Amino acid sequence: KREVASRLAMDQLIPIINKLQDVFSSIGQCPVDLPQIVVVGSQSSGKSSVLEAIVGIESFLPRGAGICTRRPLVLQLSNNNAAPVGSRADGDETPSPGEEYGTFLHRGEQRFGSFRDIRSEIEVETRRTVGNGKGVSPDPIVLKIYSPRVLDLTLVDLPGMTRVASGDQPEDIEDILRNMCLSYISNPNVIILAVSAANTDLANSDAVKLARAVDPDGERTIGVLTKLDLMDPGTDASDILNNRSVPLAMGYVGVVNRGQRDVDGDVSIRDGLRKEAAFLSGHSVYRNLQHRCGTGTLGRMLNLSLMHNIRDCLPDIKIRISGLMVDVQHELDALGSPAELSGASLGGALLGLISKFVANFSNSVEGKGSTADGIEMDELYGGARISYIFNDIFVRCLMDVNPFDGLSDEDIRTTICNANGPRPSLFVPEVSFDLLIRRQISRLEQPGLQCADLVYDELSRMASQGEPGELTRYPHLRERMTEAVSGLLRRCVSPTQMMISNLVKIELSYINTSHPDFIGGSKAVAQLMERMSVDQDEKRKVMEKVDRKSNGSDHTGEMEDDIDGGEPEAEEQEQGGLMNFIFGFLGAGSGGKNSVSNNSRLKAGVVKLPQMPERMRPSDMPTDRERIETEIIKSLIESYFNVVRKNFLDLVPKTIMYFLVNHARDSMQNELVSELYIDNQIPALMKEADDIAERRRTCEEMKQLLGRALEIVNEVRDFNTFK
């Protein structure tokens, strides 16, 4: 009766969890990540015996004196009570319900029906890796046991910790074993069974010390005291079991394992549990601590931990199931009804799909649409992306364009000289400004064309995202619709690009120097004179400051007189030069440096001129006149370029919206109907894909499985662990 009672909670939990895992396995997902149970403890503390008692089936782990577990054993328990029912034909490897057997990862699909064979294989595989001595290895042995009496869990048996090397063990065996254990128990989703012998001092327990290193609060550590029957007479473990000695959040459980004599005598685990129950009930102390003693109590504590883990997972599981059900329902709606449609119904269904596609496209452009995957909440979508192209990409690119990109001062001086012809002009030649500004305006055409290409790509993207889910049923219709939409967009792009090119040609056809925002020649000259006056004042102040420092305060008055005396002449020369430039008073022969060529040579009364070069440019050192002319032209170019750029920034988005976006949106319905609604082609277009029926059946099965999963989740929620 005690044995049955000890497994009552586990027996109630097995079918519930297995049903949930079976459902999710059918759809390729894992709903509950049950924690691993890792057993740690000193050598010969009884770890393997505790593990076997938890499993509750036959004895299958190596036993003996000294170190027996020399490699980690990862034990995966799988309940096969839900295996397919039916007789097994000869050679059929499908397990029958209730069959108990084991498989090893290193042995592939080979089955071990005898637990003695499983124990022998563990010993053989251990010797193959670490030899016949006492060496250890971190490479795990993976064993999977199928039985109707187990819960789907993963348990790990680790080599016992030791302090002194023996046999062929390395000198640092203690550090090796410690690091091996830490690699398993550091996972926060692990329940630690810290096994200690009751006949030793708990303060020296390696297992409790190691568990505290990774679980200082003891929230996932269960202390296990073994060998209660081997304590000295007159002593007991009541202080430890009452959690007063070295407290843990989950407390301690005392157990009585089978001894080596019992193992050698082939005492079964069931008989061992009976002997344990008899000892505990007959002990004067432990009979009053039944809630802290026995393998059954340990099983219930593990069961409680597992149940809490499952309860913590319930909200996420329900959200996942609900989300999957919504997705499946959407797919079912897209797949539609399997009923065959008549000719008239096919035409109506086709028009309905076209109307739905056009509505999705229009809503996407206007910002009224939504997608099945909720992309409009995560990133810019539809018309907002077009707005981003206009206001961020296009505007930012054009505003970064320098009016003088690709145009140097030397180029400007060369253009002015060519515009003057054979004689210097009295004023700055207007032809030079006209030539230069046309060249700079032409550079705006390419960004406008690129902007149209970007919008075209976005419209193609919106068309793809706006496809109704039902369209996946008809691959031929989807292909023809994609071709029709692409053709419409391509036809809209050509007039759009032509209009953008015409905008540039319009600006080039007439340079409107009377534009109210254009600076004009007189204002350009006035600004230049003002700038020169400011520069001259700054130079004068610098010269006065330098002279005062160099001559001292005694000569300050003289310096001021000298400066005042020389200033009118300098100003007169400067203003005279500027006025001569503006009104043409600078003669071709003014200035001593231009009157005589340094390269001409006089020989015997004959003047000999140098040869003309093939390609000529203005001199490297511009004259004052050339500098002033260059600055005036640059002011005019910058002002007029800004006027044209402002117009271009305003008109290009309007052009793209009218010729491309709005035209495509408004003519989409007529285009698709004229291209697709053809009587003799409708049956072929509305033919379902070959896999649609299979997908529909799969979705219906998935929907049923998810509904069953919700029922199971509610069953777990209402499950009472303590009943």
C-alpha cells in the first residue's frame, strides 16, 4: 500500500503530461521543457541507488566497491504507453504498448530488452573509453529507456566526487570531477539531488557544498540522506531532516537503499522499497518523520517540483497554442472550401480575388491597410515608405548637393575668358553664367530618376504584400496577376521618368534671372563690395595691432598718422580698381606688370614671340579683376541653383505621385479585369494547386490537435498535486 501511495501523484501526472507532449510532438513542437534531475554526491554515497529508486523499474546501473560511475550517464525516460495499438509483424520495429526496453545513442536503434544487458553495455562502453582502471571521462553515455511506468524525464548520474587520486586517476581528479559536476548543475533549469551519506558529518558534504555554489538559496536543491540504517546505534538524522543543521529551501529526505549484499542477492527494487518502508515505520524517530523519509516521499517532492515548473509554463503554453490556432485558422480561411465551383461561380470568385487585391493595394498606399503578420506595427509599411523616400532620402540627398560640385574657380575663370572673346568685356559676361548654371542644373536629373525607381520598387513590394491569402490556392492566377501588376507599373514608370527629365529641360530652356528669389547682378556686386569692405577693415585692425606692438606706445601717434595718411590712397586704389572693373575703366594696358611680357626677348631690334601651346588655361595666379569676376559668378550660380533645387524638390514627388502611384492605383482594377477575366481562361486560372487538399487536411488536423492541447492545459491547471 505504501508503494502504491508513494507513486499515486506520479501516476496521476504521467497521463496528463504525456498527452500534452504527444499533442505537441505531432505538430513538431515541445510545449514543456521539463527540468533535468542531476544526482551529485561523493563516491559510494548511494547516488546510483537513489537514481534507480526514482526510476522505479529494474536495477540497471553498475554497482560495486569504489568508483562505479566513471562517465556521466544521461538517462532519458520515455513513456510508451501511447504507442500505436496493433500486433507486430515479424521484423516490424514498432514497439508494442507497454514494452520495456532501452537504447543507447552509440548503438543506434539497437534495443536492449534485458536490464542486465543494459548494465553490461554501460560497463563495456565505460571500459572502451577510460579503460579497466579508475579513470573518468566527461563524455556522457546516453541511455533511453521506454516503459509505461515512467514519466518523460531526463536524469543524470555523475561520477562520485573524490579528493585523493587512486589507481590511474590524475592528481587533479578533484578539480576534474568538480568542473564536470558544475557543467551540469549550473543550468538554472536543473533540479539538484545532493546525495550525502547519513553516517557522515553533513558539514563535510561535497554535494551540499557544490550545490550551494550554483544555487545559494537552495531553491532547486533537494538534500538526500542515504544509509539511514547504517548510522551508529543511538544516533539519528532528525536535525538534518527537520532542516535545522544545514538548511535548504526544499529540505532533506532520508532514504534506505539496497546494500551491496541485496544487490548481489538479486533483491528487486520493489522488495528494497518494502524493506525501506519496514525500517522507517519501525524506527522510533523516523516513524514520526514520514513526510521527510522514504523514496516515495522523494518521488513526491520531485513530482511537486515538476508540477510547479509545468504551472509556470502554462501562461506561455496557452499563448503559444492560441497564436498557433489563429495562424491555422487564417491558413484554413485562405485555403477556402474544398467544394467544386461552377463556371459562373469561378468567374465571381475571380472577380472577388481581384477586388480584394486592389483594395489591399489601395489601402496600403493610403496607410489604411494591415498585414496578417502585423508588420505595420514593427516597421514602416506601404505609403509611409514612399513618404520616407520623398522626405528623407530624396530631400536629404539633394540638399547635400553642393552648387559647385565638379566646378572649380579655374573652370569659372576659363569660361569667363572664353565668353569675353578677343577683348575684355566692360562687365561680367552673362554668357559665362548661362553656360555654368546649365551644367549644374543638369546634375539634378539623375537623383530624380533614381527617386522614381525607388518608388517603383516600393509599389512592387506593396503589391506582393497585398496578395490575399486565398491566392495561394491558385498558382496560375497568382503568376498571371503578378505579371499584370508588374506590366502596369513598368508602363507607369516610363512617363514618370520622362516628366522628370522634362522638368530639368524646362529649367534649362529658360534661365529666369528675374525670379524674385534670384539675387541678381546688382545684389551680387553689392554683397561682394560689402564683403570686401569687411575684409579690409579686419586687415586694417590687424595691421594697427601689429604696429602698436612693434613700435611701442611712444610711436603710436606717428603710426596712426602714417596709417591715416596712407589709407586714402589705398582706398582710392582699391575702389578705383573695383569701379574700373564694374564700369570698364580698367584698360588692357593698365598696371606695370602687364605692360611688358617677361618672356619676349629683343635681339638686334627684332621682337620674337613664343610659340602658342596646343592647350591653354588661364594663369595660375588670377588677377584682382579675375578674382572679383569669379566671386560674382559664384554668387549668381549658388543663388539660381538654390531656386531650381527648391522647385525640383517640390515637383518631383508630385510628378511621381501623379504619373506613377495614383495612376497605378486608379487603373489597377481595370487592368487586372481586362487581363485576367477571359471566359476561356478562367477555369485554368482558378485551378487549385495539387497540394492544396493535403494542406487543408493538415490544417484541419492541426486545429483539432491544438483544441485538444487547450483542454489538456486546463486539465493540468485544475490538477491537484496533493489529492
